[in-house]
Amino acid sequence: MLLVGGVRLLDAAIVIGAGLGAHEYAFPGSPAIAWPYLAAMTASVVLLAIFAQAADAYHVVAFRSLGGQVGRLLGAWTLVFAGFAVIGAFFDFGGMVARNWLGFWFVFGAGGFIFSRACLVVMVQRWARDGRLGRKAVIVGGGEPAADLIRALESTPGNDVNICGVFDDRSNDRSPAIVAGYPKLGNIAELVEFGRLAKIDLLIVTIPVSAKGRVAEILKTLWVLPVDIRLSAHTDKLRFRPRAYSYLGAIPMVELAEKPIQNWDFVAKRAFDLIVGTLALIFLAPLMIGAAIAIKLDTKGPVLPPKRYGFNNEVISIFKFRSMKHEMADPDAKVVVTKGDPRVTRVGRFIRKTSIDELPQLFNVLKGELSLVGPRPHAVNAHTSQRLWNDVVDGYFARHKVKPGVTGWAQINGWRGEIDDNEKLRKRVDHDLYYIENWSILFDAVILAKTPFALTKSENAY
């Protein structure tokens, strides 16, 4: 999570800062730091990360108390210098770094770690009291298995899982209305809407692994949500290899689905959007101004921002150049645009074919509503043959597990423009889901690089 990543960066900064401070203290007035000192500091950042990870110094639970985490971190810091001593015993570096500098560096670093962790404990405890740190979870499946899991979670020291309630398809005579003090809030179908509104982080399925048919049906319903889904294995008689499990505290879980693009991947993608989106907006500003003037001269009327599905199925208003006559505008996309559509203006036909009408969506990117690359934002009422698209393709809303994009994997593979049959929609959704499952910054860069070439193949855009 972001907190853990931030603490890792803070520790790296303490290592470097302590090394620089020790150098200034050991050699006051020294004009520059020799490369062996810089090499030692760089190596220590890597070694500390390895040793601290092995000592479980970066678990959120450990951040809640000072004693445990400081002991683990100072142990890792000591191992770094023990490593230097071992290396020095085998290799003669000829006194490339001064011993007094090493001593000062160790003391300054230890002091920095103690101070930073004391501040971290205060902040983490405050965030925990405010409910900002824990993960919001729902238990899927009631009865005694759910009650056992809840009691196990509540008895786990430093547990960061906040249970909102229980969802189960079974009636109250088979699944009690209250499970270990938590209410049954509804059935599995109702959980999808609840998960979106309550912004749930984690779904824990308590149904036995042996009931694979029921687990598969539940997963088919719930996988459209942008959340982690785990199957509790703490009371199950089936046992997998240790590597197959993840853990909530000491409770074994089997991962069924993972939230896409989370933690530092999310930060990297957002930074990519802001940097590249800003540069694109500056570079394309003359073209956008020219398009706006041409639209204004061609037809009069205001711009009506169309409604689209965004992340987690939230409805957003996107920026887009008007391509239709004002009196025939259809911001809700109740009627699909077809070839030779009389509603489309002369300028509108050109900007739709070249996708210039989409360029204002760069402002949505900077606002954080869209990403540069992702599944294209479909209209709320998009339909084929009088059937809404989410009724045509099972799991259609799974494409909303990430932010929609200005361009996407489906579009550069030719699946853009009019969707006049169900197979075209399935192909588009299949490409969107492939993108979500295989995302990387490099993948985004490749899609952006290919987008201008894909726009030259505009036979389906009108």
C-alpha cells in the first residue's frame, strides 16, 4: 500500500541523510564526498530494504507500536554494517572509507530511524482511530464458517480489516440474520451495488473450497468490482502449498481476484497521465483551438457534455467537441451514430473520423476522471438492437475496474466506431479486459505510440 511505500522511501532518505551528515561531522569543511562513500550509501539502501523486509519491518500492523518495529529496523540496520564488516574481512579496500565515518553514520542512522518511527506510530494510531487506515471488508457467506472467521480476525493483534457486514443468498433459517455481531445486509446480487457505493476494499468468501460450483457462481457475479477477493482457508480441510496462500494476520487466504493497478502502480500511472497529458495538451492546443473555431463557424449552439461510465461504474461528464447539430444533439447516446447520420455536421464528420473530437478529454485526464490509456468510456445508455451493452456481454462492467481512457487497446486493434452487432461488442470488451489484466507503464506507452497510426484506419468511425 501507499503507506508502506512512503515509509520505504523515508528509510532510504534517512540512510542517505545520515551518511551525508556523518561525513560533514567527521570531515568538517570537506569540499566533496569521494565516490567510495557514495557507493557505500547506495549499497546500504539496497541492503537495508532486503534485511528490513526479511524482518517484517514493513507490515502496517508493525507501524502501530514503537517497540516491535524499531527493534526490527535497528536489527536490519545492524546487519547492514555487519555485512560491510564481512566484506571488509575478505577484501582489502585499503581504508577507502574512514572508520569514524562509519561509526557516526550508524549512530545518526539509528537516531533517525527511532525518531521517524516514533512520529509514524503517532500518525498511524490517529489514522486508525479516524478509520482512514483500515481496509473495509465484507464477508460473503454466513453461518458458522463466517462467525469463525470474524472471531479469528478480531483476535488478530493490530488487525486492519474493518468488517461492514455479511452477504449471503441463503434464508435466515440456514444463515442467521446476525453473524458474530454483524448483520446480514443482503444477498450476493445486492453486494455488487453495495460494494460500489461503500467503496469496499476486500471481499472475503467463507464458503468451503470443496463447494467449487457455488464459489465459481459467486466469483462470476463479484469479479466486476475493483476489489481484492479472497477465499478463507482457515477452517477448510483442503490444504494447498504454502506459496498458494496470502495472509490476513495469521489467517490463510486463497486469492481469487486482485484489484488491478493499485498501490505504487496507481501512483506510477497517475504520474504518467499528468506528465504526458500536460505535454500533449500543450502540443495539441493549436489544433484544439482551430477545431473549436471551425465548429463555431459551422454551426451555432452550446456544448452539452455527454455522460459516460467511469471508474467503478460512476457516471461522469466528459469534455468533447460537439460534432452534431445543436437541435439534434444526443448527449445520452440514446440513438447510435451511423454512417451518413444527418445529425452530424460537416466539421463534426471530420473530427469524429480523426478523433479530434476526443482531444478535450485531456482535461478529464488532468482532473483525474480519465486516464490516457484504458477502456474507452461508453455512453450510459449505449445499446445494440435495443439491448443495453451490459445485458449483451456477461461481466461487461468489469471493464470499469480501472479508469476509462482517451485511447485503449481495443481501439488500436480496430475495435472503434459503431457497434452494430453483439460480436463487435464482445471483441471490444475482451480487449479491454486483456488490457486490465496485463497493464504496465510500458504497455500504456506502446498503446499511445500506436494510437496515431490506428487513427488512419477509420473505416468504422463516422
